[in-house]
Amino acid sequence: MAKRNLRQTLRTGFIYLLLSTVLLAIVFFSYILRSASLDFMDIGGWLYFVCSCLSHAALFAAVPFLLLFLPAALLGAGPKTSGGLMCAGEVLLVVGFIINGFVYGLYHFHINGLVISMLTGPGASEIFVFSPWIYLKGTLYILAVIGLCAALLWLSIRLSHRPLPHLWRNGLLSLLAVTLLAQGMHVYAAATMKRSVLEATGFLPYYFPIRMNSTLDRWGLIDGDKLSLMQFDDGGGEGNIAYPLNPLNVRPSDEPLNIVIFGVDSWNYRTMTRDCVPNIYALADSAELYTDHWSSSNGTRGGLFGLFTGVSSYYWDSFERGNIQPMLVSEMRRQGYQIQAYPSATFADPPFAKMFFAGIEGLNTDTEGKTVFDRDCQITRNFIADLDSYASSSAVQSADGFPPSRKPFFSFLFYDLPHAIQIPKDHLYHFQPSWEYADYMELGNDDDPTPFFNLYRNCVWTVDSLIGEGIRALKEHDLMKNTVIVITGDHGQEFNENHKNYWGHWANYSRPQAGVPMVYYDPRHPHAKFDHRTTHYDISATLLHQVLGVQNPASDFSMGSDLQDPTPRDWHVVGNDLFYAFILNDGTIVEKRGAGNIVIFDSVMNRLDDYPLNAKQLNDAILRLNRFYKK
């Protein structure tokens, strides 16, 4: 009798699990219906999303079943008692995910530590102000969910007494089938850049389906190199991104200026000295030097994305799926610029060639050379060789009716030596004592960083000599009078400056990892030194305004402003969509980590557990971060 009762109870619980899965899947499905644009969805995308909703909902619905229902049933409780406990858990899940849906619609991310901080921090009452009607509406929602979950429990008990052949087998096989179908479709979509599938994935909370691109490439089923350069299929335009917020109003110059950006991978701000970078400093003496400049990330992908687009790499996936090109590049193309990149490391992975320079014929995506030093030298030679053709460009009629003028050019050189920290021995003489190679196993919190830092400084000094060659070539071709030059890094490189045993980058957002040197040369501007905080988001905004003639406010297409604008860059955001931080003017770092929790540090990475985080300011910062999503 006891076994039969247990079997009957388990049948009830399993049926209730299946019905709760459908209910949660409906809640998940509603997320996409609240989105600003569904243009990218097609039949395959809808099929994938339905299967994903069901399989993902089953995982969450199984939690009350395993933690509440099953223990109670095994202890002898009947279907009503065990089901009641499970019902309470399902109610909490459904209500929680309904609330999460509203959070996602407002902030474009799911409930995490930021939301909790806003609910509990000072100033929360200024953000979450609810009328009595909202409270009544919320209460009705909760009562409706309770009633619906109770009704599903009642239905489960009734159905458990009916003959349902192979209930467990059919139910589990059905869940397995939709799970495998969803995962298989995602593997295919990731390998073919199918936008409708990959875009829909982001609507599901904490859903991370598998990819197998590396495996498929190894098996010879796809070409990984071609995939990294492939754009997404035409899924309906820009999707949920509004970039720019308003159409551009452009007044191009009759005498356009060339633009050259010298990028230095992993450039520590402390090396911006006359003895370490004499050529760069010589240019700074006739340019604008920014002494408190911050990257948009502590890694290359986010740093370059912020520099070129003017927005955080929080938007990387949305830009990639919408085939959205940075305003800086698209406007240069519209004005007839000759555009070329000179990468020491490949631009295929991360796919910078696709993200920034798609559609540009003859773009360099790789550079020949056995070593980093060889490639850094080669990109300098390639750039100088191309100056011959740029300097002799004849007058041409630019696109879209712009007046005829000398055809301007844009060049982006990206040096890799300070990132690799690897250099021939005969270049180690400038700073001593110096290691011959980077030995990270020898590093500890109490170790003297000088020999390692000197090895790094020798790498920076060598890159400076190469940049000096490029600047001299511009002078020899009489191009300094009509060329804007930007010299900066993609991110920093820490040498335990904070004494927390951090070496390198990609580990925290303090100044050694997120701060970089910044020199801006415009032949029309006098030399100046600026001590106010500037960011990578300011670079494209400045070039679009001052060089390309864009009249819109920078807020239409950037999270920054003109470099010369001293307005405080408070709540500067750095990082990517999963792991990012806000840097406050007082140096405080508010980190949102991958798991969703919030950790707060001071400027030298001491943890601040009792920091009075202002909820209203945090909310305003998040809304500014999300303003390029369509409403």
C-alpha cells in the first residue's frame, strides 16, 4: 500500500512538473514579445526559442520538485502535502520571473546584484516610487499566479488517477527532445551566423547554450578563419539597437583631414615619460596630452570597441548580430576616405575586421612575420609604403555629393610588443636590470617588479621608436599639416602597483589595467595639457565632431563627449556584457561580476563592504548605459 501511494504521489509530482514547465515557458516566451523589434525572427528562430523556453523552464521547474516535493514524498507525505510545498516553490519562481521580465524590459539585463543594490541602497525610494494602483496590480498578479499554480496542482492530482501509459518515459523523452533540438539549432546557428537563433538566446535568463565552432573547425566541417570574418545573415536590420539615436547632420570640410591612430596593446600609463617614449612625448609637446585617460575595458576587445564605436562592449553582441558598423568608420566611408588597418596580431579573432571594417576592400587582417617584433616592424614599413600613394592622391569627387578634394585617408596601426612582452635580446639594453623574457612563475606579491617592468619598458621603448618612424614619414611627406594623430592604448598592464599580486590585465578595473596614455594631435590646435578625466568613448566623438563635421550632440552616438570637454565622466563604465564596472570620480570601482553579484573597491583595490552606494545614481548610470537600445 505504501509503495502504491508513493508511486501515485510521484506521478502527481511529475505531472505537476510538466505543467509547471509549460507555465514557466509561457512566462519566458513573453519576454521576447516585449522587445522593441522582432524583425530578425524567422521560422527557425521561433522554433528554437519555443524549444529553448521549454527546456530552460524545465530546469527551473525541477528545482521545487527535487528540493521540496521529492523529499516530502519520500518521507511519506501525500500528493496534496508534497504538491503544496512544490506549488509554493513554483509560485515563487513564476512571480520572480514575471518581475524579471519587467526588469529586463527596463534595463535589458536580468535580475542581478545591480538590481538588488538599487533596491536596498540609499536613494532607492527615489527610483521605485509606486502608486497604490501599482501595489494593487502587483497583488492581483500574485493572487492570479497562486490561483493558477494551485489549479495546475489540482489538475495534476486528477490526471494522476487516469491511465497515462508510459508517462515518465514520454515526458522525459519529450523534454530531452526539445533540449537536444534547441542545443543543436544553437550549434548550427553559431557556425552559420544565423541571427534569429543567437539573438533570441539573450532573452532567456541565465541561459548559456553550447557552441562547437572549435570542434567543427577541427573536424573540417567549417572554416574557422572565414567564420570569424563572416557577417550575420540579413535578419532584419539593426534589431533592437538605435545607433545613432537620431540621423546624423553632417557638414564635411572642404579640406578634409587625414586620421592616423597609433594603438599600443597593453600600454601602462606610467611609461608615458620622456625617457621611455621620447618620440611620442616629442609629438605631445605640440599636441594635446591627456594625463587621466581611461580605456573602455581592461581587455583588447572592449578597449578597441569603445574607441571605435563610442559605446561600451556591453553592446558587442547586438552590434555584431545587427551588422552595425561604428559611426566613425561608416562616416569616413561616406566621405570617401581611404581606410586601412595595420594589425600586428590578427584582426580575425577577435573579429575586429568584421566588426569595424566590414565592406572595406583590400583591408589588412594579418601581417607576415615570425615574431611579434618582426610584425610590429612590418606594420610600420607597410604604413610608410602606403603614405606614398596617400600623399599623391589626386582630387576626387567624394560620395554623396561632397565637394571634390584631395582624397583623405584613415590608418590604424596596432602594435603588440608590450602585450607579448617579448623582444630580441639586442633591444634589452635601454632599461636595466631587465629580464630576458617574462617568467610569470617567478612573480609574487612581495617580489621586486623592477626587472620585469624594465623588460616591459624596453618593449614600449621599441614601439615608440617604430611610431617615431611613422611620424617622421608623415613629416617627410608633408602630411602633418593636414593629419590628425591619436596615440593611445587599448588597455593598461599592471605590475602589482596596487600590491594585491595583480600582474597583467583582464583581472580588475583599477587604473593600472584600465588607464592608458592619450595624445591627440590636431594641426589646428595649440599644445595643451589636460588633467580632467577622459575616456575612450571621447575619441570617436571628437573625431566625428572636429574632423568629419558631425553636428549632432555626442550623446546621439557615443557614451563620451569631446576630449576637451572638462565635464566630469562620473560613473564611467568599463568591461563587457557579463563582467563590467562603473568607475566613480572618487576612484571607487563598482564591479558587476559574471555571477551577477556586486563588489565594490577603492581605487587601489581595497574592498569596501560598507560603501554607501547611491541607488539613484546607479540607476541613472544603468539607464545611460542602455540608452542605445530601442524603447
